[in-house]
Amino acid sequence: MNIKDIASLAGVSVATVSRVINNSQKVREETKMKVLKVIKKYGYEPDYSAKSLRKRSSNLFGILMLRTEMPKNDSYTNPFLNGILEYFFHNSLKLIVDSHSDKHCIDQYKKLIRSNLVGGFFITDLEDDDERVEFFNSIKFPFVVIGRNNKNNFHFVDPDNELGGYLGIKHLKEVGCKNILYISGNLGPAVTYQRLNGVLKAKKDFDVNIDIIYGDFSRKSGYEIIKKANFKNFDGIFCGSDLMAYGVYDYMNEKKYYLPLIGFDDLPSSKILKITSINQNIYKVGYNAAKMLHDLSLRKEVKSIIIPVEISKRESTLRFLK
């Protein structure tokens, strides 16, 4: 069914249906309700792909973030957005940032696309079977994903999480660790497996013993895990997030017993606490994602990018160097 069919069934012109879909104020309420009733009855979906092809020159792009992802003082979201804004500033582009409680929120995306103002979207907090990806692919609308999953049927920019896992174990080996506790994030997110793959590769390459316990990326889980584990059985700890490392740090402070400690994310608090951490170059992720989305909106060819990570070495490990 197309817009002509809807117009015929509602007894109005195609132009009138178009105005209703775009929420124009130029349609009488009675006519609007009649058209909407037909649209609902037949489950009609507007042809977003045709709209997007006509409106690829927009200088406005969007990102819808879960409320838990919105910028905080100690968050990788800030450098990510700063990277986007740096590219946008130099290319006279604008970014709209909105929050929502449902990460998929397809209806919210549809409203923004219908407005004919937005030229593309950034997707964060990716899942394996993510309906946002399926939606944008189905309508051929420009989008860039931050991260990867088991399909990768999209353009993405992602830090090299596997390299980060590898570098963490390598550095602990350098400071003399042989029995390492790796506190991983929860199973499910792709980053958990990517970081774990790097850890296991380093275990083989550097011939160290590694015990793995799964947390949930939070400070509380880091604290509870190290509290339950006999951490005196280990000579080094690597956490799959900075927040979990902060929880471990809290417990070590309580017990006045310290081991080499590494986090992952290099949040601002890691510099204050002097905790060694894996820096994901999130600013570069944002900048490259912005350029990629802009190019896609102009129908240019692009390739997905994996951003190299590096380790920021601080007192939490350097004090143990022999």
C-alpha cells in the first residue's frame, strides 16, 4: 500500500495525506482524523527512504541516548560528544541530543525523520539483535553505530577493545604479576567478549595465570567481587571498566592492602585516583563517527573504523615496578 492508496481510501488528495503525515497545521481536524483512521486501519508506513534521498543535504544530525548514558562529570560520553562537535563546528553542522527511557524508541526516530530536518543518526549502546539497525537499514537512512555486534551489518566506529584487554595483561606482566584476577563486565555486551579475547590472548602470550570473575561494569560490583574473593591469592588485578576498578580501589583502601590495579575507560577520576587505565581515545571515536555520518549523508563511500587504544600508566601499577 502506498500514499496514493491511502488518499483514495480516505477520499482526499495525495497532498493532503502528505500534510497529515508531516503534521501540517493546514489540514482541518476532521480531515486529519479521517486520514489517520485509514492509516491506522491498514498499518501504512510512510516511505522514509524516498524522503531521505530527497533530504540528504541536511546539516542537522541526531543522537538519542538512554537517560543513563547522558553526559555526567565522570563519563566517556563527554569526550565522545566533544569529538562529534569538533568535526561539526568546522563543517557548519548541528547536533541534536535527546534522551529517552526506551533505547529502541523507533517511533521517536520516525517523528524526527518525518520532520525532514535530520540527515542521519548516531546509535550507541548497541545490542546483538538491535531493531534500530534493522529499521535504518530497511529505509536506507544514514546512521553510524558506536560499537560492533555479531552481525556488523552497518557502518561503525569502535575502540579496539581486544587490544585494550591485551595491553592490560601485558603491563601487569611488566610489573611482575603472575597470578592475575580479571574482573570482567557482564556477559552480553560485545565489549565484554572483545576485552576478554584480548585478556586470553595475552594470557597465552605471556604465560600468566588469570582467574576471571564477572561483574556488571559498576563500582558496586567491583567492590563486592573483591570483597568475596581472597584477593591475597593474586598479585595483580585488571578490571573491564574503570568503575569496577574504583570499587576494588575502595576495598583496598579499607584493608590498607594494595595490589597493582588497572581499569578500562580512562575516566577523569582515574587521573585523580592515579589508577592505570586503558584509554579508548573516545574523542577520536566521536570525531571519526561524525565525519563518517556526514559522508554517508552525502552518499559518499565510507569504511568502518577501529580506533587504536593505549594504556595510561599511573601510580596504581608503576609503584610496583621492580
